[in-house]
Amino acid sequence: MRYGVGLGRAGFEWSGRGVIQWKQEWPTWTPPAEMIARQPELEKYSAENGGMAPGLNNPLGARALYIFQDGEDTLYRLHGTPEYWTIGKAVSSGCVRLMNQDIIDLYKRVPTPSPIIVRSGALTSV
């Protein structure tokens, strides 16, 4: 199976081996502190403020698969996006974006735990 993805922009790429350790349908989005420092207007969605409620405008979209390394959450995800025009581009803060219908399909296909490899800005396997 092959999906179009959007990946991390320059300076936000992530590569390596990990494990899809956790999955969530219609996830709440809580931007990390580093993102809030760059974009203070996101403070209202911080973990302390309860995050952004699930829904079609949520940056994580319809599903999220959480990447762990050595038992630790990397804070990187494979997730849906309401910003379909970003697919095929390097625009994210490091996560792997898919169209919502694709992440819904992938979510059903990937058991936890599942290994994942991201190489030089390209997702090579799940």
C-alpha cells in the first residue's frame, strides 16, 4: 500500500527507527512547548489548557499513530491533516501527515506495536 505524505520542513526532520506504540481515533492536539515558544498563539492548546478538541480542524486529523523509541514518546506522529494541500511537501514540524481517509485506512492496518523506519525525510515502512 502506498500513501502520499507531508514531512518535516528543514530543521524539523526526524529519521530513525521507532515503534508505533499507541494509536488514537480523533486525537486531542497538544503542541509541544518548543512549538508554543515559536508560536505563542498556540498556548491556548497547551497540555495545561487541555489541548485542541478532536475534530475536522484539529491538526492531527482523524487518527494518530504515535512513534516511540526505547519506550519513550518521540513526540512525532503519523496523523491525518485538514491541510490536504501540504501532502507531498516538507511543511510540518516533523510529523508525517496523511490525508484523513489515508490515515483512517492505515490506522486499521497497523497493529501496536509495529516497527517504523523513517529515512532522510521519507517514510519507508510501517
